[in-house]
Amino acid sequence: MIFSKQNRRFFRACVLALAMMTLATGLSGCATLDTMLGWVGLGSDAAPETPEALAMEGMTDFNRGKYTAALKRFVEIKDRFPFSEVALLAELKAADSNFYMDKFSEAKTLYDEFEANHPTNEAVPYVLFQVGMCYYSQIGTTDRDPGNAQNAVQAFERLNRSFPKSPYFVEASARTQAAKDFLAQHEFSVATFYVRTDEDTQAQGRLEYLLANYPQSSVSPQSTELLAQLKSGKGIEKTWRRFVPTISLPDWQSLPSAFGIMPGGSGGETGGGGKAKE
């Protein structure tokens, strides 16, 4: 049954009056009184009446780093008030809450859903950046599957192609460069493995691919030197360890300042603000 605002106020007034009478006559205990007050949203365990109230509570929790509690509020808005004015905010912040709890798979699913449901919304550049960050944040060591680095590159490049004037362009470019350098280091680690196992042909192929696709990488000088020795036909020096760099994702704070970003990122919410994850 749908009440107008006037009828709703009248209903609340009637319930409050009845509650006062109940209290005055002492006909029941606190449980009955609390139940009656709960009908009008004033009971001790009454849930917020409006999606706006839920959104306010969710954002308060989110800004304090209480992402589990915030997510609960945003999901409630999505489930109970899918057509409210704050439903779109709830969709976005539910994804962000998962992201800051390191639940990257869940976060990416929600970001993808947001883009699919609101393809022209002004938040789409941010959403695409966050999709890239879901992959980027899962990049491990170069002896593991480089899929996350590859996906991060694709996601950031898609963002920059689609929105070349977005505020995330510079940071996405820098993170693309870092992910590509990681991929180059992965190729180099595979090449040195082939050298160790006397698979020189395979090693040469890996090095040629590395230099063709990542010519500006941090391991290009070592790759060029090792490839030259392989091509010389004189056999490779088995002191191969001198070719092996420190294999890891470059420290984000050590990236060249020429990219024009400060440590911690320029994407506003992308860095998490150092909040504790709850």
C-alpha cells in the first residue's frame, strides 16, 4: 500500500499517540512499545527509512576505511532501492569497497556491470581506470603467469584511447609503462632459463620478441648483450647470472617524474588514502 507524504505523517502521529497511551497506562512492557515505535522508524533497532540515510551511513563508513560495513549499506540500497537517486552511487561505491578490501575479482565484476548499465555516465573513465587497477594490483613476480600485467596494459590503453582527456590519462600511461616493463622482465627471465638449459634457439626468440615489443624497458641493455652473444655462434658464457636483473615489478615511487605524477597516484580515490582495510 502506498501512502502520500501527508498520510504517512498522519500514520506516524497516530502510532506515536498510541505508544504514549500504552506507556501511560502501563499495559505492556518495553518490547511492545519498541515494536510500535519501530513501525515509524523510531525503535531502538529500526533501520534507516530512506536510501539517502543508508547512503550517508555507507559513505561515513567508507571514508573511515570500514569497507565491510560500507559495502553492507551499499548492497542494501541496491537491493531495496534500485531506482532511488543514490542507487548509482551505491553501485559505484560497492565496487570501490570490494577494491579496497583487495577483493579484485568481485570489484572488477561490479565495475564492468556499472559500465554496462551506465555507458554514458561521467564516472565511466574512473571505472575503466579501476578495472585496470584490479589487474595491476594483482601483478606478482615474473616467474608467474603474466596475465594480470597483460590485462592491465589492455585496460589502461583502452581507457586512454576512449578518453584521452580524462584526469586519469597520465597515471594510466605511467602504469602502462610499468606493466610493460614487468612483461619485459618476464620475457628476460624466460630467456635466461633457456640459456641455463642450453636451449639457445628458444632463448634467442624470446630476446628478439622482448626487444621488438619493449625496446625501452629496463632490461633492454642486458637483452641486447645476451642476444649478441647468442647470435655470434661462439657459444654463450655460462656465467649467465650477470645477465639476470633484479626481477620484480618496478617500485611505483621510483618511476620517472617525467610522467608528471606524484607518488600515490593522481586518481583521487585510487590510492585508498592509506585507510585500514576492514
